[in-house]
Amino acid sequence: MAKPNKKLPTRTVDIYCANCKTQLYKYHKGGKGSLVKCFKERIAVDYTKAPGMCPQCEQTFARDTLVRGTPALKMIGGKVYMK
């Protein structure tokens, strides 16, 4: 499979915890679909202390994984939302 495009998309979205509404990331998202995974190289601003863990309520919202050979966070359904 092909690697994700190295050129970052221009659109950034804010990702929030669904439980406590704390901002987690500012992310360069490509496409119109829902947020399924976050490539680590596309995260513009990281507000978390540990990867995949909310700093406020300490709920796990994502799992570390490799997608097409690139490090990514795979989001758990319903744990985050984006604006």
C-alpha cells in the first residue's frame, strides 16, 4: 500500500474529548469523512501528556498503531469529536 501524502493538507481541525470537552489536538485533516485515525506527522499542536490519553479525565481515546507503515493513532469510536 502507498504511504500517506507527505504534503500536509491546508485544513486544520480541532479534536476534543467527548467526555470532558478538553481540546486534545490541532490536526491537518485531509478529506471530508469522519475522524478514524490521526497520522502523528500531521498533528500540528498536541495538548496531551500521554499519547491516546485525555489529560483532563484520563480516558483512553486512541490506540498506537502503524497504518501503511506510518505511525498513527487509531481513534476509538465515540470518544472524540472534531470542529
